[in-house]
Amino acid sequence: MLANMTEARFRTTRLEAFSDGVLAVIITIMVLELKVPREDGLRGLLSIAPILFVYLLSFSFTAIYWVNHHHLVRRVEECDHRVLYANLSFLFAASLLPFFTNYVIEKHSDSFSVALYAASMIFTAFCFFLLRLAIERLLKQSGDLRHEDMATQHKHIASLVLYVAAIPLAHFHPYIALGAITLVTVIWIIPTATVERCADDASR
Amino acid sequence: MLANMTEARFRTTRLEAFSDGVLAVIITIMVLELKVPREDGLRGLLSIAPILFVYLLSFSFTAIYWVNHHHLVRRVEECDHRVLYANLSFLFAASLLPFFTNYVIEKHSDSFSVALYAASMIFTAFCFFLLRLAIERLLKQSGDLRHEDMATQHKHIASLVLYVAAIPLAHFHPYIALGAITLVTVIWIIPTATVERCADDASR
Amino acid sequence: MLANMTEARFRTTRLEAFSDGVLAVIITIMVLELKVPREDGLRGLLSIAPILFVYLLSFSFTAIYWVNHHHLVRRVEECDHRVLYANLSFLFAASLLPFFTNYVIEKHSDSFSVALYAASMIFTAFCFFLLRLAIERLLKQSGDLRHEDMATQHKHIASLVLYVAAIPLAHFHPYIALGAITLVTVIWIIPTATVERCADDASR
Amino acid sequence: MLANMTEARFRTTRLEAFSDGVLAVIITIMVLELKVPREDGLRGLLSIAPILFVYLLSFSFTAIYWVNHHHLVRRVEECDHRVLYANLSFLFAASLLPFFTNYVIEKHSDSFSVALYAASMIFTAFCFFLLRLAIERLLKQSGDLRHEDMATQHKHIASLVLYVAAIPLAHFHPYIALGAITLVTVIWIIPTATVERCADDASR
């Protein structure tokens, strides 16, 4: 039966390579949405500052997921079809981000487009959650499941709360909703550095 | 002669890497075809719902081929020029999908564009079949050919029947033809999960 | 000195990975140039048939270079800066192909655009020749240079003659010039199969 | 603690693969900005010569960073979050290049766009410097830091001086500013070859 089990399973190396490829294209083609302003000089540049900010936000979002994806997938060496399809659904959700980024840009960050943007991020988070479940299921089968890092779990919950809050917020104050989404990015980047510094101190 | 044989053959690792790259770009650039609707709010989003659906269909199609490609290519470690060129013809066929997806979108799923879409899928299936033949030829030479998984073979035949049926169907009912194409996607994703669950049960 | 030599050298794995990535993007983004015709039905499809043909030509050209690149680079495991920059110049030349493909398409295969297309192919061939020289220099240093396969050398010369002939030909008969370019593609694909069949026969 | 440290660290292989993917897409999608001129014949080609030159400049800039990135990252086998996020910020800066390249092209190399172009290159250089610091910090921790190659350090300083000088220069003479940027590219490609030739001579 073992040979058959191995047969039904994939090495995660090619899954990682494909995911890296798709995320690399996603993160880069968003730059194609940036249009050169008609106005010359500094005025023109300032007029597209909000667009550059949204681009930075989408770039950070994808980059953070790439880091988290890496952390998650390297816990297994082989995967089943459940993981494969969960991963593909995650990539599908992530591939919609350039479109919804463009939506926010073209609609000048109006309430509906910002709500859609937040909703697309929640959809990506949900698909990533499915991928996490599928991988933890595999780890449970092989008895390798460890208690997940609490700091990471708290971050996932805080992110979800902020994304979900961003949708009604967008109705009244689209820019504050964008601020909430930005906060998620900051949560993921800053505390990690802190945690790591602590770890460094502890290891001395 | 052995050195010469090895010389004429490729390791499949770089073939896999290149195929992954091409499929990753194909699956992602399709999102560039999604245009933000002019109308604001929910109305605008609903107006592009059919387009999002076609995007999902093309994404799933490519994703399923990526999974099947992985299953097929990992059966060999080295390949000859026949496999190489069959693989390149498969990638060529797959690379046309974003164009024919765009065709369906811009022509608002009219009969001809849906028939073309189905025809492009049949062309991809045919090139993938050539790749399968080229790889099985290699396996036969080295005496490693096993009987192909019956379930997979049935799925290939069912897919082909549905794609071929979609062409005349598109003439009368383009949406039903799109439904047939969707059904293929469902066949590939759902039963795999079932089969695997069975395998799990059997292995206990 | 050895450590220093090693220091100055690159493993070719990352060079291959980067080249694969660039060639995968080049070969795929060309599909973005294909525009859905305004006319409905078969008429519309026929009106873009020449465009699809040029796309096929550019795809084959890039695919053949990918195969040749693979054959060339795998002969060394490490490379110096000369190889690195020769490879980057080759990738630069190859990256212009989507532009000159688009040139031919938008200018409806007029004499000048077809001549440019052939010139861009010669430029790519020239940069690839530099890469070959840089790699053979390395092989000579390590004493690993073997006599190059004669069949391949003949193909390279025939390709160059046809590309160079295509430029003046394009002035009078752009379609015949495109035919000459097509012939190069055929030369690369067909005889390889023949040679390999012979090799198979010989090895029995 | 060791297991925990390993847990917090990444193998650089996937970081390299992702960076290669992003840089490959960046370097290639710039070709999409090249527009076929309206004028036919040689006149049309000459009218876009400055655009092709800017494309060559941006391609070389990205290519040189890819080479430097390779040299830098291969010095470590594992990395921490600091390196990860420094690398992502570098990729973000690099991903803006196609946009600012397009800016220069669409604004016909006016003072402001050329200054922006130089500023974007300084931003990329700054992020790359952060990546260098993060990696040297790791090497210091493991006691593997060697004195950096002096030639390379001089090149980094010369590049920075030229980029910073290009901004005020662009105000008066945009083309001379572009010349300064071109000079940086030449500095990186030519002397490397020289240095290597010297190394070859020395090793005899």
C-alpha cells in the first residue's frame, strides 16, 4: 500500500516552484496597472501618489502571503490532492488581487471598490486557511503536528478581524478602511522583527 | 553507446521548471483581460460576473493540466527530443487559452467564441495526448510502463466527449456548452477527492 | 587561487533558472499581442489567421532556442562573468522578439517589418553564438571541449543563411521571407526527430 | 534552541527562486511598453530608437542587479526574517522600474521623468544596501564575514555618486543625466571583464 500512497502523493518541491512562479507573476504584473499621469512634473507624480500607495499595499499583501506560504509548505515534504487543490484555490484567490487592485485604482478608492478589495483579501485568507487545514491534516496523519506558534495564530485572527471590519468601514470611510488593511500589513512585518529580536536575545 | 544516449537525452527537471514557468505565466496573465466595469457599485460587479466565471473556468482548466502534467512527467527522469517537442506543442496549445478566453469575454459568449474556446481545449487535450504517447514510448523502452490508472483514463475520455459535444452545442446554446466545459472541471476535481478518500479507507 | 576562482564563478543552476524564467515570460506574453477580431464568426477568425501564424513562428523560435540553450548550458557546471553577460545579452535579444512580432502584426507583414523580424532573429542568433564561444572557452580551459555535433553546426549555418537571405527577400516578397524563416523552424524540429530515430536504430 | 533557530530561518533556495521569478518578469514585461511606431519603414524605427535605448538601459540595470543579487545571496545558506523582508523591499523597488521606464518613455525623457528614473534607481540601490547589511549581519553572527571585494565596493560608491548626480543634472540636461546612468551600467559590465582577465593572468 505504501507504494500506492507514494504514488498518490506529490513532492512539494514542484508545488513550491509553481506557487513561486504564480506569486512572482501576480506581484509583478500589478505594475502594469500603474499609468503614467498626463500632467508633467511633480504635480503629475503627486496625482498618482494614492495609486502608488495601493500598489505598495497589494505588493506587501502578496509578499506576506509568500512568506507565510513558505513557512506552511516546508512543514511537509509530500502532499496529497487535497493540499494540491487547496493550494490552487489559494493561487486563484491571490491571482484576483491585481484585478481588485485595479478596481480600487480606477474607481478612485470609492466605498464599493475598497470593500471589494477587502473582500478579495478575506477570500485569499480563507483559501489559505483551507491550505493550512489540508496540511495540518497530513501532519496529523504522520504524527508530526506541533502546536502552532501562538504569535502567528494571533496575527491571523487580528488580520481577519481587520479585513472583516474594513468592509462596513469602507461604506462610510473608504480611506480609514484602507488604513485598516494597511495596519494588517504592518502587524505582519513589524512584530516579526520584534519577535525575532527577542529570540536572538533569548538565544544569547 | 550509453554516453551518446545520455547525451541525446534531457533531465526532466529543467523541462518541468520551464513548463511550470510557462503555465504560471499563462494562468496569471489571464487576469489582465479582466476589465474594471464602468458602472459603480454592485451593479458594476454583477455586470462582470460572467467574465469572472469564464476566468475561473480557464484558471481551473490550466490548473488541472498542471496537476496532470506533473503526474505524467514525474514518471520519467530523462526524456528525448520527442518528449521535448511534444511538451512544447502542449505549452503552445495551452498558451492560446488566454487568447480564446479573451475571445469568449469580448464576444459575450456567443456561439462561435464558445465553440472556439472548446476547440482550443480539445487542441490542448490532443497535444497533451501526444506528450503522453511520447512518455509512454520512453517507459516502454525501459520496461517501466505500468497499466494506466483506469479512473484517469475514464476521465480523459469523458473530458474529450464533453469538449467535442460542446462545439455543436455552442451553436444552439452557448451557455449549455459552457456548462459542459464546466462539468469537465468538476469531474477532474471532485472524483479525485473521492478516490483518494477511498484509498485512505482501504489503507487503514 | 582555487578558492578565488570558485568565488569568481557561478553555478549554472541559477543561470538556468533565470533564463528559463525569462524565456517562459517571453514565450507567453506574446499571446497578449493577439487581439480579438471585431468581426464575428469564422470570418473574424480567418482575418486573424496570419497573426496566429506569426505567433506560432515566434513561439517556435523561442522554444527552439530554449532547447538549444539547455543543450549548451548543461555542458558546464560553473561559469564565469563572460558566460553570464553573454547569456544576459542573449536574453536581451530574445526579449525583443515579442516587440518585433508585434511590429510584423501591426504593420500587416510589410517588407520593412519582416526584414526587422529577420534582423532581430539574426541578432538573437549572434548573441547565442557569443554565449557558445564563452562556454567553449570555459570547456577548453578545463580540457572538456569535444568536437561539436556536425549536424547541429550545419543547422546553425543553414539557419543563418536563411535569416540573412530573408532580409533582402522581405523587400520584394515579405511572405516568401516569412516562409524562409518558417523553414528554419522546420529544419530544427524535423531533422532532430530523424537523427534521433537513426540513433535509436544504430543503438539496437 | 538550535531547532528553534532553524525553525525561524529560511533556506535561501526558495528566496533565490522567488527573486529570480520576480526579476525575470520585471525584465521581460518592460518590452510590453514598447509601442510599434505609426510611421512605416526606417523612419518609424528611428523614431523609437530613444525608446529602445531606455529599454536597453532598464534591462541592463535589472540584469546587473540580478548578477549582484546572486553574488550576495549565495554567501548564506539560510536567512532570517530581516533578510527576507529586506529582499522583498528590494524586489518592490525593482518592480517599480518598468513603471518609471514607461514614465521616461511617455514623457519623452523630460527633466522630471529622468530625475524620477534616477531616483527610482537610487531607491533600488538603497534597498539592495539594506539586503547587504542584513546578510552581513548573518555572516557576522556565524563568523563568516570576509572583507568585501574592494573593486566591488568602489563600483557601488561610483554608481551611487552617478545616480545622485543624475537628479540635478536631469533638471538642466536630461540626456546627459541619462548618459550618467548609462555610465553606471558600463562600469559594472566592462571592469568586471577586465578584473577577471587579470585574475586569469594571475592564476597562470
